[in-house]
Amino acid sequence: MEKIKYFDHAATTGVREEVLQEMLPYFHIQYGNASASYALGRISHQAMQIARNRVAKAIGCKVSEVYFTSCGSESDNLALKGIAYANQNKGNHIITSKIEHHAILESCKTLERQGFEVTYLNVDDKGFVDLQELENSIKENTILISIMFANNEIGTIQPIAQIGEIAKKHHVLFHTDAVQAVGNVKIDVKEMNIHLLSMSAHKFYGPKGVGVLYIQKGVEIERIQDGGHQEANKRAGTENVAEIVALGKAIELADKELEEYNEKLTNLREFLIQELEEKIPDIKINGDRSKRLPGNLNVSFRHVNSQELLMKLDEEGFCASAGSACSTGEPTPSHVLLAIGLDSIESKGALRITLGRENTKQEVEELIESLTRNVQELRNKIV
Ligand SMILES: *Cc1c(COP(=O)(O)O)cnc(C)c1O
């Protein structure tokens, strides 16, 4: 097989060497249970505290406001269900958007079955929620607003600080799924009035299976995983010390390199957009041109089936992803592409290319060449 040319960093990223080295001892030599009081346990506990410090520094919160979880999905579940259950006496209404990750949307569906009421905000053709519509949908019984920081398919970055302002003004809690944003966008939870924030290490060059939920001090939340008293009684289960150490190292590096990383990816992305627009007719860039994740490009090649295009790319060693999930042979358009109003030809031909640390300009040039050739071939194919 050819060398892999990886353009799917929104799906996951590989663990960085520095991160791997830092976590390895905690799998074997330093295996102590972080809750144990003897020295071996204390070493694990201290290593976790360093990680907690690094997370707190990166997002501008207190060390005691960082809670480790098993993934971004768990953080989202805990935020929504935990806040809903803890605030039932205050109200049962939640506001979210139509383009959230399934971890949010499915948690909302569960809550609806349990008697909660959920408003799913529309987004415009670039993927932005309407702040006026948001404010208008706040009611007496609204307990939580959950709007994602940046979208995983089209990269659109929401006006999070303004949403935080609105939540504050109406005394409603505000959660944001920042799984795609951490490591890409500077986040300050205090300045942005964020009460809860989800992240996941494998989206910023840490390992899969570890996440964080930031919970502002004083915010009441009910735990959804019962058992021991770990994570200040908010999340039971023996701590995943090695991966927590890794998450800490990964976020520290990401935060330190944020500007440089952002600039590199933005330049590569703009080059990619420019070349594709020049070389391939009848395409559409989805999402906003500037308020988007630096490494994200979502592009519709009209009159091409992106599933077929992906197979061609795969044969040549390229990893990317489609805008639609193909389960029964008939691709169902993604809820995000539907929400921004793509027609069926545009959503069928949507491809997501997400750039990352290891991508070079030469690799991007190879991708452009391959896309230009394969899109033309697929369009010429007699149907
Ligand atoms: C990947 C992702 C998640 C889920 O994170 P996991 O750690 O894979 O469970 C949630 N929300 C968004 C926006 C994501 O991109």
C-alpha cells in the first residue's frame, strides 16, 4: 500500500511522540491507583494534578473545575443529563442547535423521552445560530443552553462569547461541546461565560478514550455514572491515569503552539480552496469562509458521489471523509448539511478534508491532483 496521506484530523489524530513518552510509565512502572494513600498511589494522584493544572491553564479555569471523563461523548452526556437531573425543580427546558454532535442530540432525545422539552435552533446557510432566535426561545423554565463551539463537519465557529452573554443575562447555564475547538481556537471559559465545556484528547494529538468536562464552581450537577467517589464524586471509576497524563501533555503543547498551528493550517487550507476552485468547475465550499476551524474544508463536488470519490482516494492512500453516512447503500445526507440547506446533489457530493500537524504542502498538492483527476473521471462516467 502507498504511504498514508491523512486528511481526516476531525475524525481523530495520532498521539504525538512527546505525549506518548509522557504517558508510558503510567501503564507499567507507575501503576498506582490514584485514590490510594501510599506513595505509589500518590505519584498517580500528583501526575493527575499536573494534568488538571495544564487543562485549567489552557482554558482559563480553576484546577478544581476540571473533571476527567472517558471521552468527549461522556462529557456531553454528563453535561446534559447531569444538569437536567440536578435542575428539574427549576425547569425542564433545554436549548440546543440542529447541527450538534450525536452525543448531544441523542442525549437530548433521551431527555425528551424522560419529560424534558428541547428546542433545536436552526442555523443559517453558513451554519451559524441566530442570536435573536436563541434569545427569543429562552423561557421561564429554561435551565440549559448547549451550543457547540465549532462544528465537526463544516468547521463553523459559533459566536460563543455572545451566546455566553445571552445565557448570563437570562441566568441560564451554558454548556459548549468544544471537542473540535480545543487546540484550534483560543478558549477562555471565564471571559466567554461558559459554565460547562466538553473536550476529548484524541482530537488534539492525545489518545482515544479520555476527555474532560469543565464544570464551573457552584454549578450543581448530578452524576450519571455511579460507584466510587472519584473526580470529586462527579464521575465514578478508577482514574485512567496514563491517558489523563497524556491529555494534560497534549493540551499543554496544543496551547503553546496554537498560533503557529493555526497559521500553518489556515495557509494550507486557503491554498487548497484556491486551487480547487481554479481547477475543478461546479464546486461549492460549505460553511463560512473565515469563521471556520483552520484545518477544515468541506466542499461539494456537484454531480459526484462522494462515497465513490472516497474509494478512489483510498486506493491512492488518501484518508478523508464524506458528508453523508452511507448505511443501506442509499446515502442519507448528514443532519448538518441538511440544516445549512444543501440540495441533494450538493450533499451527495460533499467531502470533508481536515488538515493537521503532519500535512505538508506537497501532500496537499498531491491531494489536489488526485481530486482534480478523480472528480473529472467520475463526472465523465456514463450513468
Ligand atoms: C469527536 C467529537 C465528539 C465525541 O468525542 P469522543 O471522544 O470521540 O467520544 C463530540 N463532539 C464533537 C464535536 C466531536 O467532534
